[in-house]
Amino acid sequence: MYTDILIIGAGVIGCAVARELSAYEASITVLDRACDVSEGASKANTGLVHAGFDAEPGSMKAKTNVRGAAMFQDLCEELGVPYVQNGALVVGFEEEDRFVLEGLLKRGEENKVEGLKILSGKEALKLEPNLNPNISYALSIPSAGITSPYELTFALADHAAVNGVSFQFNQEVKNLNLDEDGLWRVTTNQGEFTAKILINCAGEQSAVLHNMISAEPLHIIHRRGQYYLLDRIQPVPFERTVFQCPTKMGKGVVVSRTVHNNMIIGPTAEDIEDGQDTSTTAEGLKTVVEKSCLTWPGLALRSTISNFSGIRAHEKGGDFIIGEVNGAKGAYEAVGIESPGLSAAPAIGEMLRGLIVKKEGLQKKASFVPPIKRPKPFNEMTVEEQAKAVEENPLHGHIVCRCEVVTEEEIRQAIRRPVGATTLDGVKRRVRAGMGRCQGGFCSPKVIDILSEELNLPKTEITKSGGQSYLLTGNITDALKGEE
Ligand SMILES: Cc1cc2nc3c(=O)[nH]c(=O)nc-3n(C[C@H](O)[C@H](O)[C@H](O)COP(=O)(O)OP(=O)(O)OC[C@H]3O[C@@H](n4cnc5c(N)ncnc54)[C@H](O)[C@@H]3O)c2cc1C
């Protein structure tokens, strides 16, 4: 199959680039080895929109983080994605931590992050009374925010798709070659694609793909981060995101609320061999609890609803690598996009779009379709709005997920989106059915029924998250018949 532009990776970076380029005259295809958008690091991170105070001044991380963070509010509003500018604190417990915080303040000011201020322990406790009373100092970062990383990625993909971008899943890129005719020949597990322009946004595999086409090798270190996700708590015990003083492995363990009022604690930072090993370990989770308790002595693990981990793609050189691939005509890349990659994603999309449009001479489309306005979630409506929604569509009167109050209509809409859900996890991340306290214990069978109806597939073909993750093996009547 021929496409003008081929993007490898449907994470937040690939989708941001696809959306930006979908405003130009070109056929665009996004390939991903997974079964859906946002199945890599973009689904398993802290969801923080970093203000940009700790990236090395002048680095690609600093530039894209600060620009990306400034774009977030408008982008999320346009796409209908949750975003809250809740602010952040970096806390220190020792007298000498003041020097670390002053260093961060100076760095942040060099990066042009506004509003940074060192607070005394007393001032910080006034803002966040559930903090450890032994806190000595805190750096306040009022411009930091939080978002839903996968909801952002889905919305970017949907907007790209309504503007003609084709998404193809279960396509693992195995080989890249530049033909004599100047076209890229891309071999996947399913077949072959040819493209004029190639964009590598393959996350933890981005260096492997880079090394197939470049004489200047890159090396990704897989750095796993493990988490606890706690049930929704009202009021949230911390309004602001709370960091501890950073280490050389990263920003350290964070205590934060999410945009859905859960509490998230983590992540660890462990270098591992396998970039797809998202298991959690007793040791890793113990570290998360020990470190989080220092920030939040009142932490109660009985409200845990899930543990998970994500893999950072840390390039050995320590910075993001964004731009043209040296010596590979028509090839572009975003390699080593670890944290703050989510915060930087809108800026990385913008940067690659600017570069590619200029280099390849792309022309703007006469019409660019705006994003489809997402309806207000049923659980955020007032009682009057809910009554009206049910009157207009009785499927809103059928609550499928009781923990998160998600209706049958919302689940059907999640499957019918431009890049719609095809799996149980796809529904869960798009509309939160199964995200609550029971983690899908009650609603999963009903969601399977709806997926089977909407996709016109037998229930035995419905998976949790693609591949062999089937949920049902058959029906009891057939099984009993077999025994007769
Ligand atoms: C623990 C953790 C915490 C983080 N916290 C934050 C945070 O709070 N704030 C922040 O700004 N950033 C954070 N980040 C960083 C952020 O999550 C990433 O920078 C961002 O998600 C990277 O997006 P991506 O699209 O590059 O990668 P991914 O989301 O991993 O997407 C890459 C895609 O490429 C696909 N792919 C790979 N190889 C192939 C192949 N051969 N063929 C086809 N497809 C392929 C994968 O399936 C995947 O879908 C965190 C990261 C981690 C892991």
C-alpha cells in the first residue's frame, strides 16, 4: 500500500504529529504494533503537565516542555479533554534541600517558567495540610497541571482521523529500506507499505528503528515506573501535585490527584532489559509506598484499586532527539521521548509539522474539519441534565458501570468514535467503564455484550487488550453438548 506519509507509533507523539499534518494535502497512515491507540507509555504515566522547571536549559526537553505546557489549556479545551492547572510543590525535608530547591528555581527561571517561589514548611502546610509536618521547604510551581494522557491521545487520533488519517493496528514494523526510487519500503508482520515520508514515533522501539536507517546509532534504556492508583477521594487530600527533591534517575516519587479525583502515587525508576515488561514487583511497590509516606503520612492503602507500570524510553544522551534523520532522505523522528514527553507532545507535533511542511513543501488543505465536540460525561451532569439525557436517549437510563456511572449510550459511542474502541480496555480508557473500585468486576460482561453487538463479532472474539487476551472460551450449552 502507498501513502505519502507513514507514521510509526500511535502514542501521544505519533497522534500529535498525525493531527498536525492532517491539515495538509497528503495521504497519511499511522501504524502501530498494538491493537489500539495509546497502548505504550502514553497509557501508563503520571498524567502531569510539567511546567518545565527541571529540564536542562537550552535542551530539547526544556524547549518542547515549556512550549507544550503553554499549549495545553487551549488544546484540551478544543479537543474536550480534561485538564486542570492544579499547581505543584517540590518538597524538601532537610535543611540542605533548600539548595536543591534554589537550583530548581534558578533552572526554572532560565527556562522562563513563571510564578516559581520557595515556601517555608509552614507556608506549604497551609496550602496542603496533609503534607508531612516535618517538611522544611517547598518550591511552588503554580503553572503545573494534570491531564488524562490516554484521553488526550484518543482525542488527537480522532481529530486526525476525521481529517483523513488512516490508523492501522497490529502492524509491527520489522524493516525499513529506502528504495532507489526514493520511496521508503516498510515491512510489517502483515505486509508492505511504501511512503515518501517516514516518521518514527515508536517510543521504546524508536532507537531500534532509527538504527535501521542511520549510521549514527542511538540507544534506549528502558526505565520502568510502578504505581498505585487509589479510589476517588472527595475532597482530594492534595490539590497540588507533590514531588520530592529529584534524583539522577528522574523526578522521584510523586503524590498527585488525577483529573478524575483518584490519587496516584509513584513511579519508581528501574532500568530493565525488556521494553515491554510492564509487570509490577513487590519490591518496586514497597519503594513507592515508603517514599510516598514521607510526603503523605496519612496514606491508606486500603483504597488501592490498581497497580500498574509504564516504561520510559530514556536515550543514553539524556535528551529528546527530534528532527530529520541524518543521511536518510525523507525520514524524521522523535526518539527518547521519556518524561516530560506528555507535556511536550503538542510542541513536538508542532515542531515536526513545521519542519516537514517546510522541507517537503506540503500545501495546506482547503478545509480542515474541527474536532468533534465530545458530550459531557453522564457522571459529570447535574440531575436535571441527566434526566434530559435519558429522555432524549433511553440508553442513557441504562447504567452499565456502576462505580463510574457510565451509560450504555456512552459505551456505544466509545466504540463508534472515528478511532473507536475494539477491546474491553479500549472502552475502559475512553469512557471509564471498569475504571472504578470494582475494576470491571460487574460491568465487563455487559461491555463484552455491547462490543460484540457493535463490532458484529462473536463474544468469544472480544479481547481485553488485543492479541490472545480472549475473555470467553465458549458458551455453557455448547460445552455441555460436547460432553453428551
Ligand atoms: C512511568 C512514566 C511516567 C511518566 N510521567 C509523565 C508525566 O507525568 N508527564 C509527562 O509529561 N510525561 C510523562 N512520562 C513520559 C510520557 O509518558 C512519554 O513521553 C510519552 O507517552 C511518549 O509517547 P510516545 O508516543 O513517544 O510513546 P508511546 O506511547 O510508547 O508510543 C509508541 C508507540 O509505538 C508503537 N511501536 C513500537 N514499536 C513499534 C513497531 N516496531 N511497529 C509499530 N509500532 C510500534 C507502540 O506500540 C506504541 O504504541 C512518563 C512516562 C513513564 C513511563
